[in-house]
Amino acid sequence: MSLDADQIVERRRLRRKVTFWRTLGVLAAVAALAVGVASVAGDSVSASSPHVARVTIGGIIRNDRARVELLEEIGRSRARAVILSIDSPGGTVTGSEQLFDALRRLSEKKPVVAVVEGIAASGAYIAALGADHIVARRNALVGSVGVIYQYPNVTELLKTVGVTMEDIKSSPLKASPNPYTPTTPEARAAVDSLVKDSYAWFTGLVSTRRKMSDDKLATVTDGRVFTGHQGLALQLVDELGDERTARAWLAREKGVPENLRVRSWRTKEVDSEFGWLLGAARGTVAALGFPQAAEFLTQTARGALERAQLDGLLALWHPRTDG
């Protein structure tokens, strides 16, 4: 009898544990659902109802067909206007050109205003040029009008370790320059012509879109960045302010009511294919009690993934950090 009583007590204890974990699981599911609903509710404006579309341009700009399709979809929607929120150091020349062209097509259907939240340099400034009006925060960074082509050269290192790279080419400039042999004057001249051609396109874009005098154009196209305050005097931006300033301009110049709700339009993030890995790493480090390290890890990994996809001519601002 004593054994049976012990078994009954044990079964009841197990039943209570199972009930506890089932209840906890249900509560977790309900909480997750509530978070999801709240997230959706926070951006519940339908594309089929009048609204102001917000598109964020952040990180490294590269060719992105999904973003072009997103802008085309906004053009077909009932959005009354588009706010382009920019915080990017730029990216590839072709990716920036693609984005600029898509924004100009969109501006034929909807007024587009760019808001520089932190930085719109190089290719990101090309994107801003695609807007009808540019607003920047007073201490935001704009400009860096220029093109760069970079490649490492490890010739001396290979000599040190006793390695020689051999190649058989159909012509002298095939695969030149490369990191394994000294750059010839002919190869340097060929790359220089590429950079100058893209730079001429970039400066022509600035001249046309910002209607600058030759003197101002020469000042703003030497590759440096400017604060929003400096950029206003140089005609790089139209106003100082934030999204509220942009809304006021839309109301004043385009008749878009300031109380019209905003809908954030998003596309697939650059690191979504690795999102599970980044999320797991960040969660593990944060669980160990290092939330700042977790955030640093995520940003570093995301930046590495973005830069790993860059190739060719770049319109990218990356200040030197070697002193």
C-alpha cells in the first residue's frame, strides 16, 4: 500500500509539472502573438488607402532588384508622397545609379523628399539626388562626391615568402591590375579612365540636379563630406530639419496633408539569409550578460556581409582610421 501511495504522489507531482510547462508554453505563444499583432498594428496603414510612404536607405548600397520592385509597387499604390530616410555611406556606383533611376521614375508619379538622418555620402548622396527635395539634420554628413577603385597589392609579401604567381594572358591588360604583380602604367591608366568616366557622370548629376554654379560645383566635388549646415550654403541640401520638416514641405508645396498617416515600406534585408546565424550569436552573447558586445557583434557581422558583396567601382565614404 505504501508503494502505491508513493506512486500516486509521484504521478500527481509529474502531472503538476506537465501542467506548469504546458501553461508556460501557452502563455509564451500568446505573448509572441501579442507582440506580432502589436508590430503589425504599429504599421497597419494599408497600401490601398491614402498615406505617406517611408522608405529607409541604410547600410551599403548595391544592386537590389527587390528594392526597385518595392519602389515600383509604391508607385502603383495610393501613397500620396514618399519620404526617403537616408543613413548610408554609399556603395557601388552601379547600385547607386540603379536606385537613382528608380527614384526618378517614382518621382514622376509621387513627390519624393529625402531626409538625411545621419549620413548621405557618395552613393547615398546619389540616391538623395533622386528626390525632389533634400532635408538634412544640421550635423548630418552629406557629399563625398567621388569614385574610388581599390585593390590590394601583395607583391612584396609574396617575395618574402618565396611565392611567384604566373599567368598566361590573351592581352596585356587582361585581369589587370591584380594583387600579385606590380601595377603597370598601362593598367593604372586603364583604371584611371574608368574612375574619371564615372566621376564625370556623378559630378554632372550634381550639377544638373542641384543647379550649381561652376565655382560651387568645384568646391563640393573634391571628395570631402560636409555637415548639413555647410551643405545648405553650398546647395547640397534644401532645408535643415527632420521628417517633420519634410512633411511640412509636402503640405506646403505638394498639398499632402501633414496628418496623413505614414506607412513604412520594407524589403528583404541584406543579411536575411544569415539572419538565423546572426540572431543566434547575438542572443548567446546577450544571454551571457554582454548586451553591448552582442550589438557590436551583430553590426560588425552585418557590415562584413555587406562589404563582401561589393565589387567594381565604389561611391563609398569610408574615412581612414590609421591615424
